[in-house]
Amino acid sequence: MPGLSEEDILGLWRLRSLLHELKSSLFEALSRGEKCVLKLVVGSSEVSAIDAACSSIVRACHEHLKICKLEREGLKDLPMHLSPVMPMTAEQFDGSELKLFLSKLGLGYDVLLFLDSIEEVMHLSAESQMDPDFAARIDLVQARTA
């Protein structure tokens, strides 16, 4: 990637690795149907797709650090899985400015989660909060932009 230092490239590689790990972990938890907490960090539809995607990624990283702290302190009672959710469907992503922007950073479908990939789970969020027997509590975290 032209114009990026080795440190920038390493940081992007680490971000890509984290996003891949978060997405994989989330889908593994869904497939197992385990009792857990799923946090879906959703970008706002009221700002540009690039701003919404960036804010959801940054907020997901922040949430990940909070989960790591809970683990370290022994305060986490249920497994927690999270992922940023891009503010569009995979079809809308094709040919979009967001795809071009993220592609330049080395981020693509393999590490990103889209609304249509998780829509069914998102709709169960309210039910998961009220039913104690629900397999997973689903928290929708709205990423804010300045």
C-alpha cells in the first residue's frame, strides 16, 4: 500500500485479524446455539457509509477491550461475542465508495459483517432481553459519530 509506513501496515494487519476473529467467533457461537451475549455494533444510517462503518469498527474495538478487561478481572459470567455491522447489505456494498475505501485498507467480505448477514438475529434482540430461556442475549450497540 503506497504511502503507508510499516507501522501503519502492521496496524491494519492487526485490525484485519481482529475483525476476522470477531466475525468468526460470532458465527461459531450462533451455530452452536450457546448461552452467551452477542453484541452487534451497528453503524448509523444517518451519516455517510464510510463514517458509519468506521465508527462501528472503532466502537467494536472499544467494546472488545471492555470484554477483555472483564475477562481479566473474572467478572464475565457468560461468553461474549461481538462484531461491527456495516450499515448496508452485501449487495449494496458491491461497487460502493465504502468498498473502495475499505479495500484500500485490506478489509473485505471475509472480515466484514453486513446487515443482511445478521438481520434475522438483530430482530430477535428485544425478545432476547425479556426471555430468560433465550439462548443468547443480543445487544444492539449503536455506534455514534461526531
